[in-house]
Amino acid sequence: MADIKYYDVILKPVITEKSMSGMSDKIYTFLVHPDATKTQIKEAVEKMFEGTKVKRVNTMNQDGKKRRRGLVVGKTARTKKAIVFLTEESKEIDIFEGL
């Protein structure tokens, strides 16, 4: 297993209608490193965003999609999503303001 630093864990936020509606309840969705664990994701969110306290983390692995180019069949890269639930007294994450 590779040594993943906290700043390599979170790749980018997921901006969809469903993830944006969960922000009012302090639920945020991120694309994360495929080898990251739930404890690493929790630690990364608490270190990267000051004043946040994570209650729990749900993760889901997504396999790559099949793509064809003529007769050649390949797959895209696999990804991992993390749904982060913050506690009630936690601050909100600032990168989502104004969206």
C-alpha cells in the first residue's frame, strides 16, 4: 500500500444537484484517491478545512467504464467517491460557498 499524504487524498469535490442539496445538512461529496481509507479521508478533511469535525464517512468504489475505439475495447480509470458527514457544531466547508 502506498504512503498517501493527507493533501493527496481529496482530489476534487463532486458538483451535482444531489450533492449540492446535501450541503444544507452538512453532507459533502468528494472524489478521493482510490487507495484512501475512511480514516485517511476523515483526517484529510479535518486538516484541510479548519474548524470542521467529521461525524462519519461513507465510500463507494466505481469501476472504469468500457470504451471502444474501433475493434479495441478498453476501460477508463476506476474512481472512488466519499460522502462526508459533518457534526452539527462543525463549520461549513468554504469551497462550496456561492455555488
